[in-house]
Amino acid sequence: MTAISSDRATEIQYVCDDTGQTVSVIVPIEVWKRITSQQVESLVVEGLDSGEPIEVTEEWWNAKRDRLLEKLDGDSQ
């Protein structure tokens, strides 16, 4: 696991031992100060084991945002 910090966030890069897949996670610095690297690694491994990987593209983010906005709009009515 590699951590690269700036004044606002920390980027964590983790290479999965089984697949060699690299996962990058950006954690706001205020969160990074409250958690340990073992907690982050545990969450990354849990995410890797959670199912089939997806490619997160601009189109995926737009669709995800639209679904969340629709859900929020439906909850407020």
C-alpha cells in the first residue's frame, strides 16, 4: 500500500496480491487523520472481494449521479 498526501487529501494505492489489480482511493485528509492504514487496507480488500469489478468512466459517474439525484428527489416528495 502506498499513500501520497497533499494538504487536502491522501491518495492510497493498493495492489491486490491475488490479481495484481491496483486500486486507488482518495481520502480527505480529515478522514485520513482519524483512521489507520490497516483500516484502509481492510476496506480496500473488502471492496475487491465484493463482486465483479466495474470500469468507472465519465459516463458511469454521470449515470450514478442521475440515479442518486432521482432517489433524493423521490425521497423529498
